[in-house]
Amino acid sequence: MSEHIKVSGLKVTAPTGDNDEVTIVDDVAFAIPRGEVLALIGESGSGKTTIALSLMGYARGGCRISSGSIRVGDTEVLSLDRSGLRDLRGRRVSYVAQSAAASFNPSKTIMAQVTEAVLIHGVASRKEAEIRAVELFRALSLPEPESIGSRYPHQVSGGQLQRLMAAMALITEPELVIFDEPTTALDVTTQIDVLLAFKRVIRERGITAVYVSHDLAVVAQMADHILVLNQGKVRELGKTAQVLKQPEDSYTQTLISAITPCRRDTGNEATTEQPLLEIRNLVAGYGRSDKNGMPAMPILKDVNLTILRGRTLGVIGESGSGKSTLARVVAGLLPAARGEVLLDGEPLPGTLAGRSKDQFRRIQIVFQNADTALNPSHSVAQVLGRPLTFYHGLKGNERERRIGAMLDLVKLPATVAGRRCGELSGGQKQRINLARALAADPELILCDEVTSALDTVVGAAILDLLVELRRELGVSYMFISHDISTVRSLCDDILVLYAGRGVEAGSRDTFQQPPFHPYTELLIDSVPELEQGWLERSRRPVAPVPLVDGVRDLELCPFLDRCPVRIAGTCDQLAPPRVVLSDGSEILCHHSEAELLLPPRDYAMAAQR
Amino acid sequence: MNLFRTLRLSGSIGLILVIFWLAVALAGPALAPHPLGEIVDYDVFLPMSSTYPMGTDYLGRDVLSRILYGARFTITIGAAAAIFAGILGTALGIFAAVSSRMVDETLSRFMDALSAIPGKILALVMIAALGSSVALLIMIIGVSYTPGCYRIARSLAVNLNQMDFVQVARARGEGRFYLARVEIFPNMIHPMLTDVGLRFVWAVLLLSSLSFIGLGMQPPDADLGSLVRENISGLAEGAPAVLMPAVAIALLTIGVNLLIDSLRGQAKTATGEV
């Protein structure tokens, strides 16, 4: 195998004004043999996307490729002129972006966009291009490959759109395909389908690819070689198996240990069994309410949960399952349509206006994105000082002292107090975000995806901080996440939400082994493991589950459409019962415990009989 | 002069013009060779000469002096009206954004109705009803530009109101006034300032056209618009008395426009985040 792609001494810089430059990528060199996949892995800001884009001879606005050599086949990319680059891009080197939804033009059909590159480059006729496109749709296991091209981007799902984007990149039969975080924005259960499709098409067509990702577990499934980047420099380059099993570089070791699931000691022994927050039969949503008080778009449908004092409840579900809405209802930002929320046994008023200052103080909310959760025009001292003044009436020196104490609590130096929030790093911002909640001296903190926007290593540090704070201060958390391994490592109790209903609830031990609700099982099985070949071994239903026709009753199982083990005649007719299993967890399912312990295909059979 | 160096060429030209006009507004009357109403020559509509650098007007007054005095009126009234509109529009816009739907709808529809009336017609009616004075002109021009300011302020405030940091403050139990003042307002100062800058240009044009039809500044005082009107009979002779005030209006408005436009472009590239 010859080296098909060869990069050496690549340096990308960005001028900073005063005749000075920052080096974004420094002296990067690698080679990819034909038909193999190289993964670029690193945290945000490590330069992985910059390197990937430079393979197309492109540098983002304000950056410039200052030296080095990039060879694709026999072509030196960096010496190409405008028209040479035009011939290269989209034809010989193509690109799959992270957000397919933002990369498709909503007003053109999918087929027109998928075949566009072929027609622009004059590789083939329109007819030929459409035949190729349909072949690719089939290879990427898209539904209805013959007709999906006539749809518009909003008529297909996010996972399908991502695969269509791959079809768009592959249609010119390029020599190199760049996948830039193609599954990062997807839910895990969708991600696995997309990964399977990508893997298959890469293997069948012998595609040479660069796969950019921050997720080692995903990379373990996709890549032959891994290049570990940190701050624009190569830390380690090697075969996938070697990098994962025997990482030589200390930074790689940190990365691997940060994602290795660890069970954090929650220290729940010392706490009482007294419920702090109780939610009963909660219904909430958006839009006008009808005469029964049901909102036009119900998001939460009959949710029940209890958080004991000093304990952590993990709420898990995919996007759109109502996790954030739940937090908004508890915080009082969205009034409940039905049901009640009890704080320490006392009903909590649904609207902000009805709550007392003390009720506000006891529940604090921490949002996912610290960039938008901190007012960019305020200083750190202002952000932390406000709850101190507002709830505790602190002023002057006492206030300064408490701000210092709060910063100390989240392990930030006291000097950041004078800085503006925009000047801090992502991890620091999230700590300030947390410190602001702590400044109120709360009893319950609602953490809405607090680590999702952070890099793995930084996120792990925040999780450790949460555990430590709970031990020191005895606060309870409602920890909302889409990531089951995070939830399992941090929370005492777990609630699985699907389409606004709790489908399974139990202590974290019950989430270690079956029986699970079929959705929980799908969720757990879909999380990639840091092990080569996991993707091939993952037990997935071979064919996608056909949709159930007809009008759906709100009472029916919410997971009906996607359930691989649904029982015809039962699941689509009757509301599922709430069953308490022998390990103490509660599920919403027609299946018996014995059936749920069988491998999926077998218990579908058992149910048929 | 850090600002000057970072501006583009058009912005630099704008900045120079703006500084020039500010100087004229501040020091103009002190620099004027003749008092405002003094008739200096029996010849009317004299061409440019070394005695009268911009000639004389229809009564034989020195045009340069008239412009130096007039520019002060134009700039002060225009700026005051733009600031008036900016403050009123911003305050009402934020108020609408943090208020209930009912209040927001009522206020917004009222502003829509107000902006449906052409500014000049509105000003005409108000002047006809209330008369013309400097204070009144400021108020009238200010009111006719308030709906525009309101609309921009409201849309900015509505977006900011949805931001997480405002939601956090709301969940903390903060009152509406605090949300508006501390969380929302500081984040809209910059766009509102550029908006006021542009509205100043329109205010100058509106004031000049009102004066041109005789409803603005009343004699013997004159702003740049009235100078054009009183000397309009000299147009056939190509007298500088009618051309120079018009050129002055053009230079003033173009200068401010160039500066504001390049500032806006700069703000876009400089701040990646809100």
C-alpha cells in the first residue's frame, strides 16, 4: 500500500494584528495509505478541524496555511491555484460537516443537492448522477432509497440527513473524504445507525478518510490509525489498537482515563430518607391550553419523581424527551398544566409570581451552556455577588469575602472576580455558573446538561466537583443528561424519560444489569465502548422497526414506534402497566421480567406465543 | 488615535467629517466673521470672494457666518431629537419585552400605527397645531423617530430576554425592573448607539426639509434647511448662498453615515459573541 495522503510540516497561523501571529497548528505530519481511515482526535481548540480543512487547501477566515506540504495522490494541494483548488474540492477531496441540518439548503430537494457536485464538476450526466445517488442511499441504509431524493431536508430525520450528507460527499468518488464530527450532534441511539452505515460504506468502497472527533469510543470503531492532537501539536500517532491499549503519551492517557467509566462515590449513607422534591402526575407543555387544561403541545405527560434530601436524581433521555422542560417547570419558568410539585412536602406555586424569595433560594438552576448563561456584560464579581445580595442581603466587605469563598469552593483563583465572563475558558465559565447557584445556599440544584458542552477532561473535573460539593454542602441535584454513563457514574437514582413520560425509574444499581425497559436497553447498548469491533458486535435489530399506523392514543406506550419487542395486539391497543421489578426499579411496559431478561429476538418470540 | 487606525478608508473620512462638524457646532459662532443678522453688503447673491468666502445671501448677509450659526442649530436639534427618540424607544422597547403579552401587543400596535403615518406629515400636523420652537421641533422629530427605535430595541430585548442568563435571573426571583436594567439593557447599548447615530442623519434631513418648507427654524434664526429656502431665488444665478448650505447638509449626513456604517461593520467582525 502506498501512502495516498501525505502531510508534512503543516503549520497554520492566524495574524493577531500587531504584526504578530498565533500558531494554530504546528508542524503536523502524517500519512494515510489508500483505503484506510485516520482519526484526528483532540479537545476543542486542538486544531483538528483546521487540519482537516487544510487538506482541501482551505483555511478558515483569519487563518493562513503558512508552511508545509499536503499531497493528495500526486497533487501538491498547497501549490494549486484557484481553479486547481476548485477541481480538487468536492471532487477529489470532499467534506462531511458536523451539522447536516445547517449544511442543507432547505428550499431544494435532497437529490438536487446530493448530485450538485457531480454536475458542477461535470463528472457525469444528471441521469448517471441520480443512479449513483440511489446506489449510495441504499449503501447507507436509508429508507426508500428510490424516492428519498425527491424529499426536502426538513422531511427526513437528523440521522438520515447526516447520512445523506455523506452521500453528497461520496457521489463524486473522491480520493479522500473528511468526516468532521459527523455524529456529535446526534442522539446515541441515532448515532449508532449512522456509524454502522458509514462503516459499511467505507469498507465496501475502500474509501480513504480522515475522521475528526473528540470521542475516542467512536473513533475506536471507525479508524485504522489515530492521531492525538493537543494545542495544535501531535501528541501521538499510531495504530488504533496501540493507541487505545498502550498509549505512550501522557496526554493520551489522560484522555482515555477521562472517559473510562468510573463510579463516583456518592456518599449517600449519611442522608435521610426525607423527600426534598416530589413531582406527581406532572403534565406541562407549550402553546394555548384547551378546556381540559391540556397545552396544545404537551411535552411532559404524567411524570412522577422523588428526590431525597442530599441525593442525586439523574434524568436521562434523548433530545425532545422533555428533560429541560422538567427543569423549567421545577424552577418555575414554565407553569405546570396539571399535577403538582412539592418542595419539602409543601406544594410549590407553578408561576414565578406565586413563589416566595425563600422558595426561589432553595431551588437553583444551572444551564448547559455557560456561554449564554452568564451575562457577557457583567464581571464575575457581579454575577456571584447578586445572589448574595439578593437572598442574603450581603454588602461591602462581607460580600467580597463570600465571593472569594465561592470562587474557592469551585476551585478558581480569587483573581478572576474582576474579570468579565467572556474572558474565561469554557470550564471556568461552567464553574462560575455553578458558583452562582451555590451562592444562593440552595437545597436543590437543577443541572441541565452541565457537562455536555465541555471537553471530556474538563467535564470530568466538573463532575468530580459536583460530587465534592454535595459531600461538603449536602445539596441535592437533579442531574439532567443525555449520556447514560455520566448519569450512572454520578447519580443515586435514575429516571429515564422518553417522549415526556418516565419509562423506567430506579436506583443506579438497577441500571447496571438487565432487566431493563426496552428503551433503556437500547440506550445502554447504543453507547459506544472504547473497544475496537464493538460496533460490529452490538446487537441491533437488523431491519428498522416499521412504524405503527393510525392515530395514537396518549395513553399508549410512548416507545411503541421504535420498540423492537413490541407485542402486536397488546402494545398498540392497551396502555402499558407500571411494573415494579424484583430489583426495585419501576418500568412502564407490557413485558414480564422474565421476558425482559431474554435477548431481544427471543423475547419477541416468547411474547408471540 | 487607535480608533482611527482600525477604521477603513470610508470610516476615516466619516470620522474626519464628524469631528469637523462637531467643531463647527461648538465653535462656529465664535469663528463667524459677522454677527448672525448683520447686513454686510448692499449687493445680494454675491459670488465667492476673499471678503465673503461664500458670498452674500438674498439680503446681503455673509453666508459663511450664516452657515456657521445654522450648523449649530441643525446639529443640536438633530442630535437632541435622535437621543430623545433613542431613549424613549429603548425604554419602551425593553418595557414591552419584559411585560405581559397584552402590554407588548398594545404598545407594539400603537407604535405600528404611529410609524404608518409618514414622519413629515406627522410633523406638519403637530407644528400646525402647536407652533414651532426649538424645544417643540426636538420633541416632534424625536416622536416621529421613536417607533423605529422602539422596534429595534424591542426585537433586541426580546432576543436577550430569552437568553439563559435572563432565565437564570428570572428563576432567582428577580423583578422585571432589575431584569430590564441590569441583565438586558447593558447588552443592547452598542447596537442602540449606532441606531441613534443613523437616526441623527434622518433627523437632520427631516429638520432641513421642515425648515425648507418654512415650518422649522423661524427668522432671523436659521438652520441649514432654512438657509436653502431663503436663498432659493438665487438658484438661477448659481449663487453660493443656496448651494453652500445644501453642500453642508450633504457633508454632515454623509460623514455621520460613513462613520456609523464602518463602526457597524467593525462591531460585526470584532465580537464573535453577543
